[in-house]
Amino acid sequence: MKSDITKNQIVLPIKGNRYVSIIQNDKDYPYDNLGTSYGNYGDKVEIAILDSDFNYLDDGTFEYGVKPWLTTRELSVELLKLIGD
């Protein structure tokens, strides 16, 4: 049985008609489509900027639109930056 690749993903709206995707690593994550999410299960997350059609958006916020390997503390700092202003 193939896992649902979005089961560990949260997508939140941010300013500019964009979204931020937060993906937690999963032990059976298939490593295609929605980012890489390497690392120990539950240890790190990856965030990405998405456009209004939920496609990766390389708008300069993160390199290639993605910021991997974030701890909980790093994630909170990045989210505060995205929702600030």
C-alpha cells in the first residue's frame, strides 16, 4: 500500500497570494514530488513557497523556493518572517 505523500504536509496562506508548505519527514515518504524531507523521522521539516496553484515558487524567499532541514525553532523563526510585516 502506497502512503499518502501529503499526510505530513500543512499548507498555510501567506501574503501576496502565496502559500507556505510545511512537510515533516515520514519514514515511508517516497522522495518525489513534494520535496525531499531527508533526515530522521520527525526530526526536521522542510518549508516551501507555493503559488496560488500550489506549485513551487522560486520568488527569492528561499533558494529554489525551498528551505530544508529546519528544526522546530528554525521553523518558527521562518514562519514569523513570512507572516510579519
